[in-house]
Amino acid sequence: GQEPMNFLDSEGNMPSYWTRLFDSIGMSAPQGVLGTNPQAMSKESVLESVEVGDFWHIR
């Protein structure tokens, strides 16, 4: 489902990295706009975990 997106830090301020990112694509951060949250999507019951091997190994 959709819920208001939140880009603010724990003190209620917009972190500069979000401002820079959205400025670079010519828009303001969609704070409070309905959208999807990857963290919430990852918990959907229709998803299944799969092992992909040594994914995080850095040489």
C-alpha cells in the first residue's frame, strides 16, 4: 500500500543528501506525498527470501 513518504531525519530536518539528490533531478523532495517505502515492501508476505551467495564480499 501507499503511505506518506518521509525523508526527514530524527530531528525533523531534511538531510542535505536528499536535497542534493532531488535538486539534481530538478524536483523537490516529495515529503509527505503518498508513495511506496522499500523497507515496508520488503516485509510483504508475497516475497520469498532467496540466498544469492557471497553477495557482500568485497575483494
